[in-house]
Amino acid sequence: MGQFTTVCTAIPYVNSVPHIGNILTDLCGDVTARYLRMRGDQVFFQVGTDENGLKIKESAEAQGRDPYEFVAEIAQRFRDIFDATGISYDDFIRTTEPRHVAACQALFRTLRDNGHIYLGTYEGWYDVSTETFFREEELKDGKSPDGNEVRWVSEDNYFFRLSAFSDRVLAHIESNPNFIRPENRRNEVISFIKQGLRDICITRKNPGWGIPVPDQPELVIYVWFDAVINYIASTGYPNPGFEAKWPPAVQWVGKDILTRFHATLWPAMLMAADLPIFDTVVAHGWVLLSGEKMSKSRGNVVRPLELADELSSRTGISQPIAVDALRHFLTATMALEADSSFSYEEFDFRYNADLANDIGNALNRSLSMAHRFAEGIVPASPVEAEAEEAVRGAKLEYEIAMADYRIPAASAAAFGLIRWLGKYTDSRAPWALAKTNDPALPGVIRSMLHAVRAAEGLVRPMLPSTADAIAAQFGLPPLSEWDAIGSEESLPVGHALGQPQPIFPRLEIEKKAAPAKSAPKAEKTKPMPEATPETKPAPNPAPAADEQITIDDFLKVKLRVARIVEAEPVEGADKLYKLQIVVGEEPRQLVAGIRKSYTPEELIGRQIVVVANLKPAKLRGVESQGMLLAATDETGAAILLMPDREAPEGATVR
RNA sequence: GGCGGAGUAGCUCAGUUGGUUAGAGCAAACGGUUCAUACCCGUUAGGUCGCCGGUUCGAGUCCGGCCUCCGCUACCA
């Protein structure tokens, strides 16, 4: 047993059935794993489900279900979808499994023994639905930044000394340019860490669900702290032998969980435990639908199997081939550095253009020509030089892309070979050569077959069922060794080829009349910011509406004259004053960022103009019940607005 | 506000270290071909390479400023 090449994927939280965006992480991991296996690596490919956390327990109970049974059912659904979409995992780990619990507790113990975990009192606001603590100043209108309910908690908990690892994590990122991919995410992480990392509270009071803290079962480990440990638990940690699979070569994650968890917390945890760190973490963007993130609450989700089933019923292709169509869409159109969009039109379009017209037709036409002009066997004449060159070039381009985990670029290399074949076939025109009994004919036929057989190997990581179907029509075993791509042995001379059979029947897409010019298809890529929530049947956006408001709009803003009675700096802030003011008779507290421009003495006693009906908000933990009006000079300094002469206290301004 | 990214043909995007007529795919128009799943091939787009200025013999490609969009992050009320 040698060293494994380990591929990890972020595990989804089991609170709903996955949509096509959710499986993107696993698909990326799968393509990577399949590619590396073809390269000859002994691959260990981990996937799984994240099942702890209070939210799960509450969801289960809300349905009157036993939590264990509840998560088991949902985890199975994920597993079924992974299986059906061809995710070739070697291990499916659930965070409720004993092996994961044991790994968490072992790691926790190690960190506690090392002094990287300490006991402290946590007091603050807690958002149950995301299991996150918030500082006072992070709250918005008494709710979490995401708008969830929060409750005040005060409990003794363990903290992880994340702050102590800022420098080391940063140094690691900076000295390993490939540690975080793609580049733009790397920059985001660096600037995040440079602001300093705070220690993180990593336990919660045990609600009867979760992983108990060793020796202190009244506490459970925070779900995020526990979740990332699954990667190493999957390799067998802490049992001897896990080192054969640890550390991973690559860890795939969605962009939303990169910065806080996989690029900072998780490496810091590994450092603290003296464990090796994975080579690379790659973050991909989201798959948007009509420009919006898919979410169950929005009701705009596309489920992978439903999509495949629908395609399958429209074309008559088998489900695995339909799944490949989905895999192709995602791997070809995704961009690592940005979000990508899904639409049904685009999906059909890609199916016809890339799969039916390009790869399907290339196979069909090459095989039928071989039967027509070469008696259905692989001719002995040598492959023409330009075909050798095209295959070699595509293969190299593919390898370069995959070395950097640029899956869409690898896909483009594979399809580029197919497109090359179309031009080649036309330029050599075997049907014309046949008429004149040209001796070049067999070499051309063999070259075409050579290219298709190579393409089978190149698309195999993305489209495993399609690749199998191509091999089957060739009457050859699957081309599953990378080095065999483009080789003599992969396509033996004299081999009797199978009969061609369309793999991807063309979809009939009714051509739209001609709305091409007038309506740019409802702005699929850049949805205009719509103020109106909910339904939007006939948007008809009024363009100038932004720039002009009505008098009624203006009168909604209640401006009043107020007097400053006290001014003191806000602790821990260097721009803010806490001001006590009176609006008429009514005392108010304001927070204002004018410390650079005024001393407290200059402020006290002055009359100012304030927005009196502004929703209170917290800045740096201090409530501000309004906003004062000020102009800004060219340096950005504030210039207070004041009445021209003493105004009646609390006078209305308009 | 800070940091970062992006702005290239109708659409999706490529464009290495600055260098001859700025590219690909798709869509559209026209033409060709018939081996193939009405498929494939060729031609056509006359694109101010976001705007302004600068460096240079020469800039999409470097520098400065500005505009717009996006991401991250804030002591923005």
C-alpha cells in the first residue's frame, strides 16, 4: 500500500434535498478523482454529509421525527444522488458516525492538551439557525446580519486560539501560491486574515444532539469545528495508518465557506494539532438561476435527477447519459473565479451543440465511414501527422489545465479536439478519396478513428458514461489509462469496429419567431436590482425612478433641529462620537463618525439637524437613534449643518 | 470607506513577458458538401478592446485619473 492521492469535498448540510448547485462541489471532486485515477494515482476520494448542529435537531422535532432517523434518511438521499450522478467516491462519511465522533474528540483532546483550546465565558447573541455567535455591534435591528432571530446566552465554553495562528496561516498562504485557488479568492483570504483573526468559541451547551466534548458531556463541539474534521476522520485519524491518505492533494469547496473555514480555521486547527496541511483548496462559484442564487425558499431550484429524467424522456437516452449531459453543462460552463448561470435554454443548447452535433456526430460519422470505406476494421495505414499532433496538443492542454484544477479549460481542450476533427474530415474528404481509390483513404479513416478514440479518453473524467458508450461502439474496452490516450494499442490495427448508434439524439428546439433584437431575453445575466420583492410578472422598470423622488417620498424623512448636550468618544473606535442630544424635549443618543473633524468642546451646546425617524442601528455596539446631517469636504472631513440662527428646540426642517 | 476582481464582436468568453490586418464558440446571413444525428465545412461581424490622459518607435497588454458592475471587509447612519 503506497501513498494515496486524496481528494476531499466539502460536505453538504443535510437540511434539504440537493439542487444542481449543491452537487457542483462533488462533481468537481469527482472529475479530479477520475482524472487522477486515469493518471495512475491511487486515489482516495471522500464525500459525505454534515449532520450535527441544533438546527437539524429542531427540524427533526418540528416534524415529530427522531433526529437519528431524520438525518439517516436525508443522508441516504444525498448518497443516492451522488450515486446516480456518477460521483465515484471511495468514502461517504457522515458526521454522526462513531468514527467521525472519535476523530473529533481525539483532535479536541490534542488541542486541549497542547493549550490551543481554553475555557472561557461566552456572553453574547446567538443565532440558533446558523449556530453563530454575534457581537452586539454586528446585530442589525436586533437580529443577526442575515435577519435571523438571536437570543442572549451566557455560558462557559471552550475557545480555540485562532488568533495565535494568524501569522502562521498567512505565512503559509503567502509562501504557497497554489494553496488557495483561484487567485482572486486567495487575495480575499489574505486581506481577511490581515485584519486579524479572533479566537473562536467552539463549544455549545449540549442540547442532546451533537458531538460531546471529551470529559464534559454537558457541552457539544460547535458544528463547524466538528464538520471540517470529517476530512481527516475519513482517512482513519486518529488510528495508525491514516497518514497513507493524509494530507489531501486537493480540497474542493464552495466560495461561501472558503474564507472563514477552509482557508483559515481548518489550516489553523491542523497546525495546532501538528498535522500536515492539504496542498490546495479550490473554491468554485455558485450556479445561479436567472441571476439569483438557488434556494428552496425562493423556489428556484433545479434538481439534478429531475433534470436528467426530463432530458431522458425528451430524447430517449438512458439516465446515465442524461446525467452526463448535466455533468457536461456544469463542467463546461462553470467558472472557478465567478458564478455561472443555469437556464433550460442554455442547457438544451449545449446539449445539441456540444453533445449531439459535436461529439455524437463525430463518433457516428467516423464509424460509419470506417464501415463504408474500410470494411469496418481499423486500417493499417499510419495515422496522419496532423492527427497525431492534434491529439497530442489537446492532451497536453488538458493536462496543463487539470494541474491547476481548471476543469472548464480541460473540458474545452477535449471538445477542441472534436472540433478539429470536423475540419480535418472535411478537408480530407474521405468520400471523395473513395471515388478515386486514393491510397490516402485508409490513413484518413484511421486518423479519424484515432481522434475519436482519444477524445473518449479525454472526456472520460467529465462524461464517464459517454466515454463508455463510445468504447462500446468501437467494440473496445474503455480507454481508462491516461498514457494510453493517443497510443497505438488503444486502437489496434485490424480491430473490427462495432456499428454506429447515435448516443445523443438531437433535441428539436422550436426556433423562436425573431425576438432576438427587441427583447434581450429578460436580462438573464444581470438582473436589474428590483426594489419590489416577491412576484415580478411584468417588471417594466421605470428607469428614471431612481433619480427622482416625489415630495411624498421626501416628506417621509423627518428632519428636526436638535441640540448636542454631551459628546464622548466611542470606546474602541477612532472615528466615532457618542452624542447625547435633545430633540425638543426628547433625549436621544446618536453615534456619528465626525471625530476627525470636531472636538467634544466644539460640539456641546450646538444646534444641529438630525433625521429623527431613522431606524435605530448599532455602531461599534452603541445604539444610534438617528443621523445628523453634515457635508463632506474634499478631504472627507465632516462639516456640520446648523441653523442659520437659533431655531426653536425640536423645530421641523423641510 | 478599505482591499481585490471585472468591463474585448448580438450572447459566453480567450487574449502569454507591450509589436505586423484583435481571436474562439454560439446565434444570424450567404455559400459549399453529402460520409454523418437537417450534420459538417467555408465566408460574412467592419467590434471607439468602459472613458480620459500619460510612457513608448509602437498598448487591449504598462502608469495615473474617472465611470460602471461584482466579490470580500468594515469604526458608513
